[in-house]
Amino acid sequence: MKKISEKDIEKFKLVGNLDASGKKVVFQVTEISIKENDYFSSIYLYDGRKVRRFTFGRKDANPRFSPDGRLIAFTSKRSKEGRESELYLMPVDGGEARLLAKFKYGIKDLRFSEDGKEIAVITPVEVKKVANEKEDVHVIDEIPFWFNGIGWIYGRRNALYLVDVESGKKRKVSPRNLDVLSVRFHNGKLYLLAQEDREKKPMISDVYVLEGKRVKKLTPGKWRILDFVPLSDGLILKANTLERGFATTTSIYLYRNGELRRLFKEDLSAYNSLNSDVRGAQRAELIFKDGWIYFVATDGPRANLFRVNLDGKVERVIRGDRSVESFSVGDYIAFTAQDATTPTELYALRDGKEKRITDFNAWIRDYKLSKPEHFRVTASDGKEIDAWIMKPVDFKPGRKYPAVLEIHGGPKTAYGYAFMHEFQVLVAKGFVVIFSNPRGSDGYGEEFADIRGHYGERDYQDLMEVVDEALKRFDFIDEERLGVTGGSYGGFMTNWIVGHTNRFKAAVTQRSISNWISFFGTTDIGYYFAPDQIGGDPWSNLEGYWEKSPLKYAPNVETPLLIIHSTEDYRCWLPEALQFYIALKYLGKTVELAIFPGENHDLSRSGRPKHRVKRLELIVGWFERWLKGR
């Protein structure tokens, strides 16, 4: 059997973005081309018996059924002009796709009206003239002015258009002051989820209803609402009440007569927060059908499909050690899912019986894979920590192997039963991989997740105690050849670790934070994320910001460090890497810096294929150099 490599990234078929109508399911499949250094997507249709390719464009995505199931709307970029996104319609029974409308700055989402006569489209628009497009000078008077993965956003808002299905005529229906996030139709009315003041209230979103030319706000402006379903006498909300800031658990609520009622008390986090570097486009919006609200939730290291009724009865619909990525409910439940050794595929759940529908990633069965072995660590304060170890694919008892500790981002995400190409590459190269969900992780409740003001404390202890337990349990790990890596919060923690211990012989920090003071003032979310996570702002808590900055501890670093960062990472901007690199070089430390031009914070997940391969090669090369002497 073969060993998986960095370049095998292009073999993965990324399945997702599904919609169901009756017995039919439509979904998107994305392919990766290293040669063309791009991603290409097309749409497939499952008719209840077999799967066939439905479109043959190279950038077809976001399929939606019309209410009667006869048409499929989708987005594409088939014309060669500029960056416009196009809205197409195509009969389910086949035929030519009909271009309905074009949108200059892309299409964020689309949804048919209840009668099927219109399609609601969310698209960015200019709400004020900011500059001549031929000029390269940006004159800015608002924050945020850029956003990771998008670029410059000042002067623009996401607006809602209605497109006539027959004529293609489009009309803007949302007011200038709203930044529209999603849309729903109910009983002939149009409902919006939107932000009204993203500068002063960047964490707050609300539900609105359009009544003629009037817009009425239905929620009180206190919560972070992620999704909603209108009812005749209220709203179902997937929301975060922000009582503990970003550490607050996102849950399902009923909002009726001005009162908010949480529908279940479990510590389920009502979205998928598991990490994967080969996932398809996700679509897991709330679905309300036959008195049940269907939703995906993270429960420890797994993401399953649940449902809850308005009385608060909760049922796990799709279970198992895996990650449910997308779902829809027609005559049966269609869903996409992956696990630690199986990339994402399409499945159907009928009458309690589950059937796998697709096998796009059959190639993986010809490769040696390492299955994560779970172990539980009792931390020094008594809390239980989920952890895993992956052996090298050519593991031989009696031998000692170098090991790499992987740390997830967030911090409020989680590792678990989802596929990680990066991990499989490392074990194919002869490394042990250790990973865990320390304090700060999602899926274990608010108290577990809440490390605000305490970065580098209990979370750091948890990670070190996971390594201690791994060394105790698994005698094949060479404690003299330990490496550590992570991205985003995992990058912060890698920086923190090398400034507080010398037990690791090599480290790779990626898209990291090194200085909370500069992070506050240079990044897309820094001005509200840092106050939530660290406390206060640099003027009221300068000492606290500096105390929690890995840059402060640069003189302590003895571990050879590779820093990986991207030029358009606006979530943790390039200065975070430059400061740490220059400080370590100035202090005479062993450090190298790899900068990826044109990439953003999501390099490991959606960067250009050639850059994704190069990133993995750099990580493997650094660990082979310092842990194997190659």
C-alpha cells in the first residue's frame, strides 16, 4: 500500500453544500488541481437511486431547489469578464442552464421565495463611494476596513436583492444601514438576519422583517444570532447570548413575546467546530419540520445531527465518532460526513437505516492510514481531557519515534473524529502525532471553554500534562525528540510554549499571535476579540496585554522555530510573524521565516494548492531536520 504525501492533497474530492427536495438531493463536489493551482467545483444530483453529474462548469456551486423541486438555482463564474458571479437556473430533468443575473462582487447566499417566483440573493454592494477603482489609494473612515479571506470591505455592505425567476430583473430590498447575513421567507413575508452597526457592535446581529418599505427589528440587539427560523408567533434562534463573551455556548432558543428560552441544557455547541483541512463547503442551517428543529452540534470530539422540539425534547439523529458536515431534510435525511480515516461522502438516512451514497474518495483505501487512538488525561485539577495518538504507518514495536504535538486554533474549536491530511502526512513520514482538546476547546461546556484573561495558564498546563501522559503510556515515543506546531490560537500557544519550556526540540508556528497589543490595532477582529479574550484594551490593561504576549518571552526561547505566515492574513496580520522573527534573530536564536504571498488565514484549508503543498513540505522538512537530523 502507498503512503500519503503532501501532493496527495489534489486527490481529495470535497463533497458538501447539499440541498434536498423529495427524493432528490443536489450537492457540490470540489476538486483540487496542483497543475492549474486552483479549485474547480461542479454540481451532482442524486435522484434516490443513482448519482449523476448535473453541471459541467468549472466553478458551479451553491445549488438550491425551487419549492416545487423542478428547478435548481446555482452560482457560477462561466464568463471570462472580471470577477462577476452569475446566477443560473436549470431544470432538474436536464437541459441548458439559463443565466438569470450577474452580481459584481459575488453571491454570498441564495434562497427561493415560497412561491418560487423570486430568488433572494445576498451580495456585497457599495453603500458609499470610497475611491475611484483606478486609484490605489485607500481613504478609510470606518472599521473593520478589511476582512480575512475577502480583502477590503470598507464602504461596502452585504445587501439583499430579489431576482425575478422569469425575467431576471433584480431589485434591492434591504436598507443601506444593514449588513445582511442570511434570509428566510415565511407566510409571504421576508425576514433578514443582519448587523446594523458592525463598528460599535461587531458581535451583535438581529432578525428583521420587511413590511412593505419598512424594516422592523424583531430582536433586542443583545445577542450574536447565527441562524433563525421564523414562526407565526415567534422565532427559533441559533444564538450566542455572549454572557461569557466568545466562551459562551451557542445554543438553540425560542424567542416569543419578548422572552428568550433555551430549548435544552446540554453542553452541546450548536455548530460544527471540529478541525479538518479537507472538508467540502458546509451547509448546516436550521431546518424546522414536523415540529422538530434539526441542527448540527459539537459534542466533545464529534459533530452529530440532533433535533429538538419546542418543548425541549432532544434527540440525536445521526450519531457516531464522526463529523456531520452538511444536511438537508426531504423525504429522508441527506447528509455529508467524514471521520478520522474517511474523507467526506454523501449519506442518506431512511427509516432509521443509513446508506452511503457516494464513493468519490475511494482512492484512500489504497493508502496506509493511521487511526487515532483515544486516551483520556486527568489534569492536575481533576478535569478530564480528551487526547489522541497516531502511530507512524510503518510502526514497529520496540522502536523509538519522534513525536509532534499538534495544537488546534480558536481556541474555541476542537479536534476529534474528522480527517486531517496534515496528520496523515506526518505519520507517513515516521512521526507520532499527539493532539488533544485542552481548556478553551469547544464542545465541553462554557466553564471548560472560558480561558478569557488566562491564556497560557490552564490551557498550557493541560497540553504539557497531555504530553506527560503520552510519554508515560506510550514507550515508543522518544522524549528527546519532541516537536510542536499549531495555527492561529495553536500558533499563539506554540509561541508561548517555546518561551516557557525547552522540552521541545523543534517548533513550527503558523498564522500566530505574538503581541496582543499590535493584534488589537491591526487585524480584522482584534479591536473586539482581544478585549474579550485578554480583558480591557491596551490603554486600560497594557500590562495584561504584554504579560500574555509571547513576544515578551522571546529571550527565553531556545527551541529552533520555523514561522509560517501569509501576507493577506488579516485575522492575525503579518506583523505578528515579523515581530517575533526579528526579535529572535536580534537575540541570536535559531529561527526561520516563510512568507506566503497572496494567502490569508486559511492557507492550510483553502490556500492555493501549490502553496498548501509547500507549507506541508516546510513543516515536514523542519521536523525532519531537527528531530531526525536530516
